[in-house]
Amino acid sequence: MSNKVLKPKKASLYQFTQKYSNNIDNCIEFFKSMKWPEGFSCDRCGCHKYYLVKRVGKTKTSYVLECDFMP
């Protein structure tokens, strides 16, 4: 008998895009939870407040979280 520990199966890229492609808010929350499992924290100053910046280019749209710290 084997004592192997089975890891949960990861979703494929296809499954990921099917789940998140129509809901940008859920997609952003997913990536925030991956990078900051205990909540957002700025890499430079440690601030926990942020705002979402939508960047629209010629071929794609991207989203960036920026620190809300004002000196």
C-alpha cells in the first residue's frame, strides 16, 4: 500500500478563462488573493489602502493596483 499524498488537481488555463473571462472583479480578487493572501500590502511603504487603475491600450486592457498613500 502506498502512502502518497495526493495534491488537489489544478485548473487548466481553459477552465480558468471559462470561469473568469466574463467577470473581471472575480478575476482581480483571485489574483489579489494569490499575491496577498492576508490582504493587500504595498511593496514600497507597507500601506494597506489601494485603488484600481484600468489601463487601456491599443490591443489590450490591463488592471493595476496602486498604493493610496499620499505623502
